[in-house]
Amino acid sequence: MFWIMITIIAVVGILTDTYTRNKKIDLKRLDKEIELEKLRLENFDKETEKMKLELEHTKQLLLDTQSTSQSGK
């Protein structure tokens, strides 16, 4: 009976340790996913700002071209 109790305690300890390790791995994975999502959002914001600047630049070039062609008439 004594050995059965020791075996049960050992098995429960092993299962608990395995469960705890798996949860720690899951937490690390979630932390990495959050970090990756933050980087994606930061990249999206930078790309959006770059596109806004390019659009403004193109708009200004178009306005300058129209202004030049109207003043030349």
C-alpha cells in the first residue's frame, strides 16, 4: 500500500510538472505573438504614413504641373 501511494504521488508530481511547463511554453508563445502583432501594427502605421506623404507629394506635383501649364497659356 505504501509503494502505491508513493507511486501515485510521483505520477501526480510528474503530471503537474509537465502541465506547468506546457503552460509556461504557452505563455512565452503568447508573449511572442503579442510582440509580433505590435511590430506589425507599428509597421502598418509607418507604411500608412509613408503612403500619405507620397500621396501629398504626388498631389503637390500635380498642382504644380497644372499651375505651370495654366500660367503658360
